[in-house]
Amino acid sequence: MKLRLSIIIIILSLKFGNLYSQKVFTTKYDYQADVKVFVVDYDYQADLLVYKTDYDYQAKENEGLWFFIKYDYQADTKIFFTNYDYQADVKIYYVDYKYQAGWKNTKKKHLFD
């Protein structure tokens, strides 16, 4: 009984534990990425406003709080930065403050879930 409960807890934590986490890894090639991203020049052009956090524990929820990690196996999402906006799945704009982060186009939010 305890083993069965432990297995269920592990499965649920793997399935839902990273649902809102935003630890990202930058890939070298587009085929390695889960999501292709383009950085726009102005916030009104973006689908997502991103704030880079200083620590991984600050990167939570699917609200544009990102922590860039060193190794791909630690990532919740692997991204590739494209050269052109039409190549991207999501257009982002980096903001200066945490409270500014968030989705402007919620239809694309599922790409980071």
C-alpha cells in the first residue's frame, strides 16, 4: 500500500511539478528546442514579457519569470533563439522588473506548460 502511494506521488510530481516552472535552456540548434523564440525590440510586439531571475527558485509559474540554466537535463523548457520573427513560435521582450513579466498573447501560453 505504501509503495503504491509512493509511486502515485512520484508520478504526479513529475507530471505537475514542473507545470509552472520556467527553467530554460538555450539550445544551439532549432531542432533541439521545444520552443523557438525571437526577441523583439518593443514590448507591444511581444507575446510574452520575460524577466530574467537571479536564482532558479524565483523562476516559477508560467508568467515569464525565467531562469537560464547551464545543462539541458535541468530544463523545464528548451528554447532556440531565431534570427527572424517569422521563424519563432513565441516573440519575447525582456523587461527590467519582475512585476512587468507576463503573457500578452495567452493563446501561446500552452507552449511552456
